[in-house]
Amino acid sequence: MVAAIFHSPIEAAAAPVPPAAAPAPAKSAPLESAPAPTPAPRRPPRDWRGLWMAVLPPIFGLGLLVLVWQGIASTTGSGIPKPAETWAQAVKVFSDPFYRNGPNDQGIGWNILSSLKRVGIGFGLAALVGIPAGFAIGRSVFLSRMFNPLISLLRPVSPLAWLPIGLLVFKGANPAAIWTIFICSIWPMIINTAVGVQRVPQDYLNVARVLNLSEWKVFTKILFPAVLPYLLTGVRLAVGTAWLVIVAAEMLTGGVGIGFWVWDEWNNLNVSSIIIAIFVIGGVGLLLEAALIRLASLFTYEEVKA
């Protein structure tokens, strides 16, 4: 007879429990290396080629002009002074540009300021009349067909042809010179402004008509921003024309101004001063052109070139 052996629960609880296997030691994580320092961004190399191309060509151009001038003055008996003689005279002229020895004997600085004052007045009056007239002609087909023949007839007239009319009407040299500047500066502003208005896309005007915008809103919100590049081009052309005209007008009317200074130096047979005046006139015109290009770049998104 097989005897069955039974263990009581108490004995089962007291039975020794085999020890659990010890957990395997965790592998130590490899030490992470410190991140390498980010190298400082390298500066782009200086564009020496662009710098040389911006500086050297003008220097070579001026050098070529001086060489041609020196050759003409040395090989011909025309009486043209050499560059060195003109430079010495320029140092003398600009050493005291604002002296006054009488109404007709003043430094070159006062003459330049007088010419710029006349140009400013004549050009300002031309802008006050020409820009609104350009907008009106560009907006109205009737006005465009009415004034286009008159503009085409009067625009090619030489500036000096208007000077006797100014002397006859205003009875004075200074207002006659301002009148000449006005009548010759007004055409570029009228033409360019009118062309700009006529080239505004018709879709813009159709939207304004659908929205029932007033004429003032159409002008300020649509026409003026679209026409501004054309308007500034007309202003640049008008300023250049005004500066050309004032020199010729002052040579005929006399008084104070860079044109009169040139004529007075010619009467004194001082050719070096005349050459100096040529460079001064060109330099002032260049500064006016650069200022207007800067102004145009502030108000337009297009690249403005000389």
C-alpha cells in the first residue's frame, strides 16, 4: 500500500526558498564626448575686383582727359592753359570763394548760390504748374488732344529764344532768367507725368469705378503711386535742363551768377577761370543728378539708374 505523504500548509510556508539569481550588473553607458565647439562663421572674402572696377575706370577716364588736355595745350598755339596752370588758378579761386568787392565783383561761391537760387525758383514754379497739368492731360482725352499740338510746337524752341520775351514782359534780368528756366523746365514734367497717367492699367481704374471712389481717392491711392516713377524721371530731366539754361541766360543778362562769372572772365581773358567754371558747372550738375537719383530710390521700388 503506497502511502501518500502530505505536507501541511505551515510546512510549505516554512520551506526555504531558493535564492533568486542576482541581477546582472548593467553595462555602463559609454562616456559621451563633449560637443565640438562650433567654428565661428567665416567672413566672406572682400570683393576687391568689384572695388577696383568701381574706382579704377573713373580714374583712368580723368587721367585720359588730363593727358589729352595737356597734349592740346602743349602742341597747339590756341592759348589753352595747361592742367598745372589751371590747378594753380583753381587753388587761388577757391581759397576765398565768398569775397565781396562790389555788386559785380564777388567770389565764385556767391555766383553759384545765385544761380542755384534762380534755378530753384524757376524749377519750383514749373513743378507747381507742370505736374498738375500732366495729371489733367493724362486723365482727359479732350485735354490731351487739345494740348499735345501746343506742346509739340513749343517744346523744341531754344531756351534763349524765350529770354527776350521775359525781358519784354518782366522788365528785369533776374525775373527774365527765372521765366526762361520755368518755360524750359515745364515740358519734361508735363510729358512724363501725362505718359505715366496714361499707362496706368485700366483694371485699376475699373476697380475704383466699381468701388465708387472719389476722384481724390483715385488720385491718392491709384494714380500717384503708379505715376511716381514717371514723375521723378520728368523732374530729373527738368533739373538738368534748368541748370543748362541758367548758365546761358546769365551770360546774356549779366548780374551775379556762374554764367555771368564765365562771361566776365572771358572779358578779362582769363581762360583758366573759364575752364574752372566748366568743371564747377559739371560738378554741380552731377550733384543735383545724384541727389535726385537718391530721392527717386527712396520713393520707388525700382532700381534707379543715372
